[in-house]
Amino acid sequence: MSYLRRDIEQSIHYLLQHFPAIVVLGARQVGKSTLLRHVLPDAAFFDLERDSDFQRVNDDPALLLQETSRPIIFDEAQLSVSLFRAL
């Protein structure tokens, strides 16, 4: 299946130039993660439904944010309260 461009891509680029973090909200399985991976192809990606990613993020999210110089995508971020404290 090929990627379907979305009008919101321009808005995401604009917001990322003005804010250090953004949130993309929407219903399940509508392509939020696919959209972000397309807009930010070099970003680190953590799926917090995956145990190994959850542990890495949840153990010390502030350190993870400090050590990573490239953009980061957190899929299912609502699963980690400590991540939101660090953000």
C-alpha cells in the first residue's frame, strides 16, 4: 500500500518549527504513526506497547530526551506517565 499524502503535513512542519513538542491525536488505526514517520523519516521511534521500548522510555525519560539529538516519535505515549513529566 502506498502512502497517502495528507493536508496536515504542512501544519506539522510549521508547528515543529515553533514548538519543541507536538501531539497528534485521533482515533485508533487512522494512520497517525504512519503520518509522523513520513514527516520525520529520521526520527527515533518508540512504540510504548512494545515492552522493550516501554522500559527504555519509562526507566529515565529525561535522560532519553537529553541523549537524543534527533526528533523522537512516541507511539502510545499515554502509557507512560513519567514521559509526560519529563516533557
